[in-house]
Amino acid sequence: MRTVTMADVAKKAQVSKSTVSQYLNKRYDYMSEKTKVRVEEAIKELGYQPNIVARSLKQKSTKTIGVIVANILHTFSTEVSRAVEDVCHEKGFHTIICNADDDPVKEKRYIEMLRAKQVDGLIIFPTGNNRELYKQMLDEEYPLVFLDRLVPDIPASSIMLNNEKASELAVEHFVRKGHKRIAIMTTSFIDNISSRYERVEGYKKALIERNIELKEDYIQCVDPDLIASSLGKMLALPSPPDCIIAGNDFVLKEVLRFAKQQSLRIPKDISVIGIDDVPYASFFTPPITAVAQPTFKMGKMAAEILLDKINKTTRINDEPEYRFEPKLMIRESVN
């Protein structure tokens, strides 16, 4: 079956090809209502589909961006990606979202695949282990934004939470409630994932500033499948912690699961604060105190900065690093 062309539409509507092109690009300034209707009807009747690839080559833009998230299962990743998509949709851009599973090899493949598809720019939650590839993109002035994480010596625009402040808010709340045996657990930062490292550093600084003894046994940075066993060992210490900071939403879920399996009562047996305000935190029994990130604002800024780079628009007060402030959501999981 022969492909319907723009010329076929123009002939059917009794207009020029340039008029059809103007209609497809929503440029109606010099087009009468009758002409618009004729072109629209011709497109519907013939079943015409614009050749996106040809148009992209001509305009040197696919109107598409790629988003490579570290782990799509994290609430943060989902909410940020939604905000990115909202902004891009409003600006006429499509979004392709890929899940790297915190795997540098998978991340590299997605970067190469998306660039081969000629996406106009990338937002990446970087694993940190593709430094040469990041550097190459920056050297080529390819539009690139990092989200949630920094990569040392890679000066990409980065959208971040004030992670040290997030931990400090949690520590401060525990101390205000009379706690001193405060633990923190996060997933491993063996690959120097900056957000996790910063949260642990913020926890350490907050304890030191409040003259609370820093116990290495209370700091657990482990792979996801070791969270339960690490919790068991920590709570079996001669002087176990009586409260815990869950460093992200995944850790919080594992802490709550462990508490249920071991019949630990929250907050009577152990108090809990999670960093990341997951949807179920407010209606869990008891409701979980959490440190919230402004996820939608962060995603919106990431998309706006990337689109500015694509359109070569200079932002006022453009900075290589943007930090958002966390907010403590006080509920009932702390005695």
C-alpha cells in the first residue's frame, strides 16, 4: 500500500504543500478557517501520518529527551520523572524513560541507545561509573542534566536535595524527643553515590554538633538483600539503637517489614524516620514521620534547565549545582 504524502494531502485539500506544512506546525496566522478545515479533513480522509524522522532531520531536532533513572521502583524517581514529563509535554517534547537499576553497564547502553535515536538531551540519575562518557558529552556541549546525584569533577548541571540537612532534621527531631541512641541505614554507597554519602555525613555532623557519641555500629550502608540481617545484628548489640533513620524509601520499606516480622512495635520498641515521604507514610499504622523532598519542583527544574540547554537559552544566575531544602513531616512513628 502506497504511503500517503504531504503532496497527496495538498492535492486533496486544494492547497499548497507549504500550507499543509504550516497546518502541521500549528502556524495558522495567515490561514482561513475554511482552509484549516479542508486540510484537516484531507488528513483524516487519507489517513496521513507525518514522517517524524524526516521532519527531525530537517529541523535537526527530534523534540524528544531521554531520562535515565537509577531505579524506577523508588518513589522519588517516579515522581520526578512525572514532573519532567509534564514540563516537556507542555513544551511540545516527548520523553523516553529508561531504568538503569544502578548498573553502570546498563546506564551506558541506554545513553548510547538514546543518543543513537538522536534525542535532544538527557536527564540522568548517574551511577557515577561512566565518567568518560559523561565528560565526552560535556565536551561535545551535548545537553545534559544530572538529578539526585553529583559526580566528582564532572561539571554537569545537577539538581540535588540538601541531603546533609535532611539527616540533620531527622536527628534533631529524635533528640528533641529525648533519643541519643540514633542509627542510620542506607543502601550501599560503594560506587560513591553522592546522595547516600551526604546523608550519612549529615547524620554524623548532627550527632557531633549535639555532643552525642558516634557509634560506627549504628551506621549501616549495605546492599538491599542484606538490610534485614544488618538490622538484626544492630538490634542485637549490647546497647542497641532505639531509633533509626531510613536513608531512602526502599530502606524504609525493609525496616517496616523487618519490624512486622520481628513483632517490633513502632514507636514503642523502636522509633523510625524515613528520608523520602512515600505515599503510604501518612496512612501506615502508625503514620511514619518522614523528611520530604520537593520532588515535583526538582523534576520541573531539571526539565526546564535541560530545555534551556537544548534551545541554547541562558538562564539567569545559572549555577552548576541547585540544592532544594527538605521538610520534616511529623507524624506518630517517634516516641
